[in-house]
Amino acid sequence: MPSPRRRATRSCSLQARSLGAGSSWARLAASACSLAFVLAPAQLAAQEGAAAGMATAQEPVDLPDAADPVFTGEQNEGLPQAIAPVPGAEPIPSEADDGRTIHFEAQTLSYDEPSDTVTAAGNVVLRSGDRSVRADRVTWNRQSGEILAAGRVRFVDENGNQLYSDTVTLTDEFETGAMEDLLLALRQGGRLAAQSGLREADGTITLSRAAYSACAVTTPEGCDKSPSWRITAERVSYDPQNSEVRFRNAYLELFGARILPLPGLAIRTDGGAVAGFLVPDLRISESNGVEVSGSYYWRLAPNKDLTASAYLFTGAPPMVSGQYRQLADEGAFQITGYATHSSRISSFTGAPTTERDPRGYLFANGKFQFTPHWSLTGSVRVASDRTFLRRYDISRDDRLRSMVELERIDRDSYLSIAGWAVQTLRLGADQGQVPLALPAIDYRKRLTDPLLGGQVELQANSLAILRRDGQDTQRAFARARWDLRRITGLGQVVQLTGMLRGDVYHSDENLLTPTPLYRGEPGWQGRGIALAAVDLQWPLIGPLAGGEQVFTPRLQLVATPPIRNLAIPNEDARAIDLEDSNLFALNRFPGYDRIEDGVRLTYGFDWQLRRPGLEVKSTLGQSYSLDRDPGILIDGTGLSERVSDVVGRTEVRFRDFVKFTHRFRLDKDSLAIRRNEIDATVGSARTYAEIGYLRLNRDITEVEDLQDREELRAAVRVAFLDYWSVFGSGVFNLTDRFEDPTLDSDGFEAIRTRLGIAYQDDCIEMGLTWRRDYVSSGDAERGDTFQLYFSLRNLGFR
């Protein structure tokens, strides 16, 4: 009689697989090959050793005949008696039946008849749909339907989450149940470890005495490392459908130290947000003393949220703020506001007298795309006073711009209807002189020239400038421009340009403009503008130093009849200064209100060298005017005489290690440096040095927009160990009283400096920063500010 426990060694031979799905022998024979069975009562038989007509992995044999007695129940010498079907068993359903089909692989398979238990051992793999289990041993109790996987278990669910455990209990629907000593690696990132857990039928996993972290547990070199932070809790619930993890009695541990309780904590594993408290910030400043701020986040809907914050100060009354964000079908918008009731400088002269007023700041912006062509963009920035943003370290802007713009853009046309308002935050500046631009309308249409094949652009523009205590100006013009670009047989690039424009202006209260050069004549004024230009470039390419160089000489001729410039108010073309970016512009003035007239010739070259890892670019040029109107191009701009100053730019980039840009303007007579601007970065992403230097030595005293300046900006960061770094930066005013009589500086005045130390790895960023402001601005006092910050990545904390 065969033993109640029979074991069969499964073979990997194709002969065994061809025995058929209904054969009991075939069920136990195919070693390390996939075989499907349904978790329902089924025929099952087993034997000691290799089955008849089959082979072990070491002894392949021929296929048995279809009439072999083993299939007919007859006896045959040398073969054990065929085992009868298990009592009460039903035939195996086909793939079309409603059972969950499970494919499995194992080195050995055994059946215990009294307990009706099937055991698979040795690199066991179970698969069903998008789920799979790997284990050293799997036992299936056919009566209860329970499957127990033990030994180095890895369970992968349909969402791609991977569960590692010593033991996992599955149901006959291939759903996990009880688990011991488990690790859950989430597909979206993050890991959950627990002493025990239970997976419900809906996929929810409940863990006891668990820990969560989104940090890597190995270094890039593959060495083990402890996570920088983790959250421990008595109970954790993971909902894979909503990608949400909820904690009970949770604590935040940082570098192994428990530092902060997190009651009611819930996080999303897919990077989404859930309601809850955010990590507070700590700051110490000269203006407000010690500051502690905290925030609460509400996820109102998948497309909208709200964040409310409170700020407590030892040197100022409390402050509150809120931010609302919403994503709509056509676009998105956000509204941010701050409010407090605190003292401030009563006048903007720096007098110490204070008063207690409501103070605040409103910032809202958004954009909506109604159709592929039509869009609306808006932004509102308003502060209660000029020092609120600086005192509470919200922004260092010296002006706030609000705007609204309706645009229509298609392939051949553009329409903009906009309005602009500006609030000045400069102490001593007159808000009544700050303009309001409403409306500002611009329309452009491109047409193809049917005669010469060039391109025609038509433009209509209208602008109204209003001031509460200053000059008001209205402007409208229409323009037609024609461009034709051709490449000659020798490779020269030739562009011909023609332009006609008619302007109408109206202004009043012109005497309220402090600078006479900008006033224009009051009342209605008009002018006509005609321009013709030819631009020639000749790129020459050749090898150099193992790379390729491109040398491009350039020549431009522009002719314009005399224009009534001084009769027209100048609102948008004040800051004229010759530089490399406008050397070959048809009009070197930045706006529409001033146009260079006369005939001028501009000449120069571009040079470029490219080789592996290295790129060098250089530009140099100058212009010559046949006649120059000294009325609108004043001394110091580089354009006031027939021969202009020399301008240039050099750029050097070596891999991602060196970036260098130098822009300059040289006096045409003495070669004195009138503009010297340097921006350089050297280093890697972790250790680098940056420097920025600007000197404007133009000797311009006639207008307030173009004063001389000299400034130095520097920053450095040095990384050490694996994740630490120290950094510092500073802004310094190098302008002395001889360059700007309004200043008392001796030529070196620190504006702002900063020093700090930071730690940053794959899942945490924290640091301590010291900043010193050397200039007071109303009640935003000069002094020291200390800030301690940290951010937990992949957790949503800031």
C-alpha cells in the first residue's frame, strides 16, 4: 500500500508537460515548469519518485503510450497503482470558468491525504493575474482554502507594491491575510516595516508596531545605511486604492532620535497631499524677535486646497496668512493673503514715531485658456505700506505690479488687451508720479508678400498712461513692416527691412514731469516715421584646436528721415544705453516713444568655437552715424557722437564646471571701461563659487534713470562628508560719493550677507542660516536674522 504521504519530484522535461492537464501524474511531474490549477476541489494524485512514463531531472525517458495501464487503472509490474480521485473532488474548471487560476513553479510537490494538504517547496512561485508570490515553501489546505507561504516571502500585488515577510497567509482568492515580520515596499516610493500585519479582502493593509520612511536604505555604492527620518506608530493602515497611509500614535524620528509627535498623521504615497499640520518654522530677526510659525493644510477637493498659517512673535503682534489654490478646466489660480495689526513708521522718512495700523499683503494670480487661441492672465499684488514685506521677510521687491491681459494668438496674428498698475515700495518715492497703464492694446498680423516673397507685419498699438499727480499721456500708432531674407551663392545672409509708422499723441500737465527731456509738448502731437535697412552676415566655418570655429562678420546700414522726437512725450524709452544686445537693433531705444533718426552704419563680428566639452562665444561691434541728433542721445550713453563706443560680450563654458560671461563697453577715445559686467560660476552642483560684478561708469548727470553704479555679488558653497555643506553669500555696494552724490558710501558698503550650514540627502533637507541686513527700510530694521528650517521630502512636510 502506498504511504499516506507521497512525494513526487517534478521534472522540467517537455515530455512530462505533454501528458495533459487532466492527468494526475502530469500534475506532479513537470519540475520547475508552470502548471495551472484552480483553487477549488480538484483531482490530485502523487507517488514516490518519478511518475511512470516520466523522468526525473537526471533520467529522461520516452513518452508512454496512450493505452498505458496507468491511465486505465490496470496493474503493471514496476508501476504503482494509480491513485483514485480524492473523495468529493470535482473536475478542474477550464480557463473560461469563474475560478481564479494560479500558475505555480516549485522544485518539489507533496500531498498529505489525511489533512488534504498540498505542499510545494524549493523556489516556489505562484502567479495569478498581476499578483505573484515567491517563497521557500507554500502549503495549501484544500478544505479551508488557506495558503501559507513561509521563508523569504515576497508578495507583489496588482498595484506593484512588494511585500516581504517571513510568513504570509493567503486566501483561496489569492488575497493575503496575516503576515509576520514584514516589509512593504510601495511602488510610488516609501517603505513600511512592521512586526505583524493583516491584508483585508479590499486590499487594505493594517500593520501593528510599524515604521514608515521614504528614505533610501542603501548608498549609491550599495552599502546599507539607516534612513535619515522615519515615522513610528502603534498602528498603520495603508489604502492602496487611494494611495494613502494613516498613522495612530505616530512620532517623527530624525537620525534615530524621537523628536516630534504627529497626531492624526496621514500621507499619500503617490506624492499627493492630505489634510494635516505642516512642520513649523523657527526664525529670529531684529525687527520681530523670535518667530514661530505653523500651518494647517486642507485638501478641499482633488482640484483645490487651502493652507492657513499663524505667526507668533516676541517683538510684534501675531500675524495670520492663508493661501487658496484651485485648478479648473480652463486654467488655475491662487490667492495669498497676510494680515496683522502692528506698529510701523508713520512717515517714510525714517522718523521713529510709530502708530498701530492694520497691515497686510494680497497676492493673487492665475491664467485661463478658454480656447486654443484665447487666454486670460491676471496678477494682483497690493501691500498696506512700503515696509510690510521687508519687515516680515516676505519679499524684497521695491515695486509691486498688478496686471490683467486678454490674449488671442494664432499662427498669423496676435492681439493683447492689457492693463498695468504699479505700487512703489521705495521710501521717499511719490506714488502720485507712478503711472497706471490702462488700456494697453497691441494687435499684429503677418502676411506673405506675394511679389518678392518676403513677410509683411501690420501692427496697431494704443496706450493710455494716467497719473494721480503727474503727466497723463495717450498714444496710438499704426505700423507696417516688410522683411526679406535671402542667402547668396557665396553663403552671405542678407536681410532687407522697410518700415512705415504713423503716431498720434496727446498729453497734459507736462510740467509735472521732473525731467524736461521726457515731457514733450502738451496737447495733440503727431509724427510719421520711415525706415529702411539692410543687414549682411557672412558665416565662415573652419577647424580650430581640434574643434570647429564660426567667424561671422556683420554689417548693417539703417536710414531714417528726421523725426519729431522731442515734441513727443517719452514714457517707455528712457533707459537708453549702448550694449551688445541692442548693437544691431533697428532702434536702440527700448520702447516706441523715441526713434533714432539719420543714417548709421553698424559693423562688428560674432565668433564661436566648439569642441568636446568647450564652447566659446564672442561678439564685438561699433557704429558710425552720418548725422547725430544730440537732443535725444545724451553724453554717456555711448551713442551721442558720430562714432559710438565699442561694445562686446564673451562667453566661455567648459563642460558643466565653468560658466563665464563678460559684457563690456569701451570709450571710443580713451578705451576707458564704461560698462563692465561679469558673471561667473565655477564648480559642481554641490561645491561651487559664483561671482557677479557690475560697474556703470557712464558720467551721465542729465537724467535720473542712468546713474553710475558699482556692485559686487558673491556666493560660495562647499560640500563635505556625504551630505553636509556650508555656504555664504553677500551683496556689496561699491559706488562712492563721487560716482553718485546722493550716497554717503566710501566705496565699500555691505548691503546683505548670509552664512549657513545645511544637510541634504535623498529625503531630508535642513539647515541653519544667519543673515545680516545692513540697511534699514522704515520699520524693517537692519540687523541679524537666524532661521532654522527642515523639509522632509516624499512626505510633504515643509
